[in-house]
Amino acid sequence: MKESEKKKSLVDQLMNEPTVHFFMIAVVVFIVYAVSNLNRGDVIELDQREIDARVLMQEMVAGQPLTSEQREFIAASYVEEQILVKEAVELGLDNDARIHDMLAQKMRHVLSGDIIQPTPAELEGFYNSNSEFYRVPATVSVDELILDTRNEIPSEIQTLINQGVSSKEILSIAPGTSAPLSNANHLDLSNIFAPELADAVFQSQGNEWVGPFSSNRGQHFLKITERSEERIPQMTEIVDRVRLDWIAQEEEIRLQQEVNKLWDRYEIIINDDGSAKH
């Protein structure tokens, strides 16, 4: 498709949207609004950089430069947004709990906007103080044997299972499937199967089938092929995670310090049944 055809297609898509017609009306309303209020002195000052940023964002999404019509559409949308915001504020519509919550969250992001990085000593100290947080539970990798029956298992097959022979050998004479399950902890096995089976697997010696666990697929048996004990990773293994955790904690501390400064600027009065509390 040619470049001109792509642009025309994008314009056609925009012009066929009902919201486009609404925004076109909004532009006309804005012009009438501005003319009719010249004597009122209502002025909305707009920043061209904000419009340019929105155009750039749309160009990144579209993967191509926008046409003049598309740019005008984005500019008109921004103008309408500012008009509606101004009118909403004048009507007191911003006095809403949900709006207050969004503004408060936005302000928290503003107050904690600085990008900070720990020194090696700070990172090491944080890791040492919070090492238990990074403890990794014991895990097992298992071979899962699924026999395609919910009836009593034939004695010949049961003997092979009791002997701990490979799933390949068992499946050579019994219908079913097998699949590996890697690095599963106790909670993983409990969620997939049942806590009782998870207990039995982690208590097994590794060269034995544990089960059965019945499901609509048949009867499941698990045998450990690899085991990893519970441990705390060295910081070098998880340095990126530790750094992000340090930054999150430090940002929260600094944010609270900035919020506390704002508290000191205000006198808080809470009215309750006609009385005021300070």
C-alpha cells in the first residue's frame, strides 16, 4: 500500500468514527464559545508543546507521520478537553471523591518523581537487612506419569510403578502419557494436584513414583528427577531485583517526607456537628 493510501485510510477511519463528528462539533462550539465570551475575558492559554507531544504519540502508534487534517483533529480534541475541564472546575464538578483520589495519586507521583540510585554500600546494606525476603523455597523437577484409566491398575503395571522404573518403560505396555514439570515448589504442586500429594513428593527419596492422584485425565504419578533445597540467593544473582526494591523503598520514604512537609503548611480543621476540631 502506498504512503498516500495509508494516510488516506487512516483519515477515513478517523472520519467514520462517531467521536470525530462530536469533536468537529466541539470545535465549532469552541469558536462560538470564544466569540460570545470575548467581553467576559475568559481566556484559555494552551501550550503548543502539549499538542505536539500528543501528535508525536499518535505518530508512534500509527508508525507514520500524520496529515494536517489528523493534526488539526488532535489539536481540536485537546482544545475541547481544556474547555470541558475549565467548565467542570467552574461548576464545582472537581469536588468529587474519585477526582480527589486521582489528583492525590498524581501529586504523589509528582513528589516522588526524582530518579534515584543506590550506592554499592547502600545496596549491600539493604540486601543484608532484607535477605530473608529473598529466600527461595525448595523446588523439585518431576516426571509426571499419567495412566489413561481411573479403574484399578493391573498388577503388572503396579509392579513396575512400585519398582520406580521409567515412564517410558511403563508406557510401552500401558496407555498414557508423560511430561516433565520443572522447578515446582510445594505450593505449586499443592495447587496443581493436592497438598497431600505435594507432601508425599517432597518427602520421597527421589527414585520412586508417588501417587496416584486421580483426575478426569486418569491417574497421575510423580517422580523427582532433580531437587533444589531452600536457600537465599547471593546478591550478585538478584542484584537488579534488589536495586528495584531499594529504589521503591527509598522513593516511599522520600515521598512521605515531602508529604509531611505539606502537612506542616496547612492547618487542618475538621467540622463535626457544628464543632471544629484542630
